[in-house]
Amino acid sequence: MNDLSWSEFERVDVRVGTIHAAEPFPEARRPAYKLTIDFGPDIGTRRASAQITDHYSLDELPGKQVACVVNFPDKQIGPFMSECLVTGFVQADGSVILAVPDRPARNGTRLS
């Protein structure tokens, strides 16, 4: 693994946001949900596709805070445009556990 400089790390803009809506994404090649995430007034609301169906149901996601990269370019995923990258930890079986703050944080707060 190559070392990363501090300035390279600072370019990755990871912010906390609150999931407001979670929908099925049946058109995705791999099981996924469509999420609508609020990052506060400076960034606003963004949508993302997340492959988190193994550990999370649609009804438990609204209200959950997640850490997301907000400065990647938008990515077309089938018929859906993903506007941020929801972060998580890939398990040995390929499933993903969300990266979340352990206490409530103001939407839009940057990871440091």
C-alpha cells in the first residue's frame, strides 16, 4: 500500500449526513438501495446508491447518519445518478457495514 500525503488526504471531503429516504434499486446489477441524504444547508441533499442490503432493511435507514465522500464526480449507475459515495467496511463475505458516527453530529460536519 502506498503512503498518502496529508495534502492528498485533505482533498477527500468526507461529511456526515442523515439518510432521509431509502428506496429499492431493482435495476442495480448487485443488490443496492437508493438513498437520499441530507448534508445540511451548505451542501444540501444528495442521492447515492449503496450496496448495503445484507445488513440493513429499507425501514431502518431513514434517520441514520452516515459518512460520505461528497467531492467525487457524479456517477451513473444504470438509470440512477449517484451524487456521493456512502462509506462502509467490506466484510470477508463481500457485505458492507456502514461507516457511521457513534454519536449524533451536525449534518455536513467534515471528517478530520
